[in-house]
Amino acid sequence: MQRKMKESGHLLGVGLDNTDGHKRITQADRFAIVGGSSETHERMTETVIKTFETLDRRGKTLNQIEQQELAEIIHKNTPSK
């Protein structure tokens, strides 16, 4: 029986602008978002979700993509303020 290799790539987002004392953590199979103000945490989560949607449409994983291409995808998927 063959076992399918699980993707080992994982994104971690860290928000540093939390001033309200709340501890925000969002975890999924392929990413984790920690900290940040409510607005920052939401923006980071939306960005990462859209980034993985783009990767899925392209048929790529984090392990198969170059850093520059990933940076461009993240930038394109970051919502404006």
C-alpha cells in the first residue's frame, strides 16, 4: 500500500500591533496566524486563505513554488486598508 506524502510547507503569520490584550490565534492545515489587532489578524487570515486558493488554482504547493513567486502572490492577495 502506498502512502501519499503530506505537504510539509506551512505559513506562519505574526501580528505585532496588538494593544487590546486579546490573544488571537487562527490555525489551519497549511497556516497559522498569531497575534495582531483584530483588523490586522483578519487581514492576515484573508491574505493567507486567498494565497492558498491561488496556489490550488495553479496546482502548486508551498514546496513547489519559488520564494519570489510566493511573495508576489501574497502581495497580490493582501487586501487594501
